[in-house]
Amino acid sequence: MAILKGPVGDSVEAPNQYSQPSRKGKKAWRKNVDVTDVQKGLEDLNEEIIRGGVIKEKDSADLFTIDVKGDSQISKRHPKHASKKGLKADEIIAARSAVPAVSMRKRPGDGKISEGLVPSKRVKKDWVTHKELSRLKRVADGQHDNTIEVRDATYDVWGAAPEPTPVEAVVASTKPVVKAPKTIKQKPISLLANGKQVAAVPKPTGGYSYNPDFHEYEARLNAESEKALEAERKRLAAEEAERQRQEAAARSAAEAEAAEARAELSEWEEDSEWEGCASGVEDDERPEIKAPKRKTPAQRNRAKRRKEEEALAKHRAAMKERRAQEQRIKEIAEEVAQREADKQLALASTANDDADEEIDDIEADEVSNLRRRQIGKYKLPDRDLELVLPDELQESLRLLKPEGNLLKDRYRSMLVRGKVESRRHIPFKKQAKKQITEKWTYKDFAL
């Protein structure tokens, strides 16, 4: 590797060969090579360039001058008693580099510089192209490329829209036409079984008041209590049915296990009796009992074939019944469609008869039955119980505690009227599945 060095100063050392250390140790590796000499040489070279150029590349005439006669004014301008040494800071500030600074001005011809390989073309600013010149000549002669013809309007400007031009008609025909669904013009279907519409804001009865009438409040309290008791009875009946079902399942499982145990025990008893080990009766006093014979392989194969034939016959019967149902699919579909059409016609007729009727009472809304097939995937949420118990009734408005929620009431009203579908609140979205593995740390070893 060549080493760049600056001018050798007043060195008194004799020239010697560059000493190369040993290459066998870690100090001789590339990352440990000492490059201070190279860096020092580069710094000295940059310093010479800043001062005016590399000294080795200059001629002697540029470096030295021959003074044939002395300057008599030097002693006058710089007397010994008046000469003072300046500061180092002033010397550094006064030093100027021979390399010109980089211009910060944006040059207009930066994109057209070819680095001296190809002569750059000079751009003429006041030059007109042949195409523009020919256009100007045509305009001077009265020929315009885009001539606007003034015509009277054949339609009412402030009335209907004008007919589209042929080009606009072609463009419009190529665009896909977005069709609105049929249901957008239909009225929403009420969720009530009778098909009547529900008022957006039903009127509450007197039992909902914070200062209700005694008879109305008692009637509503009894009705709500009966609903709560009926719900509790249904819950207890469901629990009892579930308990009985579990007991029956456990009983049947125990009976099956007992039967299996008895079968195994009887088989062992038959084998022991056949061997004469069950009782101590003498051979001459023992009654004659026919010993059960074991099945031969032929008998086992015959029983196996009979089971396979029975299973195959069941499968064929099931497939035959399925094919018969497949042949009647169209008939069943037509019957279902006809039944639905009759039901919709009956609902439509009922709705037309009762179009003017509207349920505007909360009690009537609660009593009305809902449709069996509701809109959407989830069922209609139950109405919140807005009932103040007798011990909670207050005589002062200051102690009054409001009940109900207007936002929930409006949302449920929209669901009942068929404006929106019933949705379920999902608090957390489904996260991506992550696979967790244990790192094999015993494989990580170091010498």
C-alpha cells in the first residue's frame, strides 16, 4: 500500500525502509492495521491543495524567486521597535483557501450539462417553433382549428336538461348503470305478527308516571309481576328438565355398564361350569347339561356377512328415499313459495285494511306478538323494565330518580318498525392467531 506524505521538513533522520511488523498475530489483521501514516499523508495533501496546490507538482519558478536587489522600504515600514506579533486567531481568520467555494445559486442549465463529452446546445428563449408559426399564419388568414359556431338554443335553458351529444351518449352507454334495489321503494316491514305499524314514539300509559294513579299503577305492577313469575317458572321447568335428562342419561349408562358386567360374568360362569369347577357335586349326581359350543369360523363369517347385508339394505333404502325427495324438490319449492305468497298476500291485505291504524301505546306494543321470522340474524332485544316499586315511589321531585333511556327506546323502535336490523355489540375484534414456541437454548453453545 502506497503511503502519501507531505513535504519532508527539517528531518535529521537518515532515510530507512518502512518496517513491516509480524503478520502472524492478531495485531496484523486488517482491522488492526495502523493507518495513521496514510491519514496524516492525506491531511497534509489536502492542506497543500487549500494553500494553492501540491508542492511536488509545481515548478521551481512558482516556488522560488531570485531577489537581485533588496527593498529599502521594508526597514522603514517595519522597524524593529514597532513590529509586534499578531494573534493566532487573526491569522486563522485571515487565511483564505485557494479552492473556490461551491456556488449555492441554482444554475439554469444544470440539466443540459454533458460533462464535456458532447457540446451542449444553447437554448433560444426568443425562438418560435415551426408548428406554432404555421398556426399563427392560419389564424392570420382567418382559419381557426377550434371554431365555435354560435347557434340558437332549441330548448329551454332554465327547464329540462339538454339532450346529450353523440359523444356523451356513447360515453354514457359504456358506463355501467347502477340500479337501485327494489326494496328501496317499498315500505319497511313491521316486526309485529299482525303487520301493523308502530309509532316512532309511543305514548306511555298512566302506569308509567312518577306520580301514577293507584288503580293504573296496581294493574301495571300485577302485570309485570305475573310476567316475572312466568319467566321464573319457565326457568325452573327448564332446569328440572335438564336435571331429569342428566339423571336418565346417568341411569342408562349405569344400566348399560351393569348389563355388560353381567354378560361378562355369565360367560365366565358358563365356561367354569363346563369345566366342572362351579360346584362340588359328584359326576354321577350331576344332571346332564349340554355344553355350549364355541362358534366355528364359518359361523362367524356367516354372521358377519348377515350384518353387512343388513347395513347395505338400510343404506339402499335411505338412498332410495333421498332420490325420491330430490325428485320432489321442485314440487316442495313450489309449495313453499305458494305458501309464502299466500301469507304475504294475507299480511298485505291486513296491512291495507289497518293502514290507518297505528299502535301508539307502549302497553299495546308489549302485548303484541312478534313475527316468527325476524329481520336479521339476531333476535329483537327485550324492552327494559321501567317500573318503580312501591317503596321507591317518592313524594318530592328532588328525590326522584329517572328511569329508562331515550336512546335505547329510539333504537328499539327502529328495530320494531323494520328500519334497521338487529345487531350484536362486539367489544373486541378478532385478533390474529399467534404461535408460541419454546426456544431450544441448549443448542446455543459457545466455546
